[in-house]
Amino acid sequence: MERLPACVLLLCCSNVFMTLAWYGHLRHMADRPWLLAALASWAIALVEYLFQVPANRLGHRFLTVGQLKILQEAVTLSVFVPFSTLYLKEKPTLDYLWAGLCLLGAVFFVFRRKLFGS
């Protein structure tokens, strides 16, 4: 488990770029053709993959694929909420809180054996 912080850090970096690729064009390229936005997003997504692939390879040494996926989703929400609030200027609703609590539940269930033993 000593490599978990490195895996989480790589996932966080990956998610910053992924979120920017998926949603950043909504703020700065809304008046441009969608194809141009898609090409810009693909360029950003390449950087995202340079973090995501090593994160998954490192994480898979001590986590199952299911654990990696749930961890990824928890990190995604942790990056997305501040991004949508600060960058896209959208107001968070209580639904974000409920979604976050559901993800925390998912994290608990996929990691409980590692946390509390078999």
C-alpha cells in the first residue's frame, strides 16, 4: 500500500487534464465548431493518458481493477466539483453531496477487506 499515494497523485493529475479536455471547451470554445473543440480536447487528453496509464499500471500492482475504477471515480468527482464551480462558474447543488456520499460508500465497500482484513 506504500505506492497508493503515488497512484492517487497520478490519478489526480490525470483527472485535471481529463476534466479540462471534456469540459474546458464549454467555456472557451462554445462559439467554435465542435470539430475544433474535439481536436483541442484530444490534444489535452493525450497528456491525460500520460498520467492515467502509469497510474493504472502502478495501482494494479496492489489493487484490483474494480478498486482502481472506484478510486478513479472518487478522484474524478473530487476534481470535477471544484472545476465546475470555480472554472465553469456553476453552483454546486446538494446532489453533488449525495453523489459524493454514494462514491464514499463505493470506496468503502471495495476497500473494506484491505482496511479491515478478510
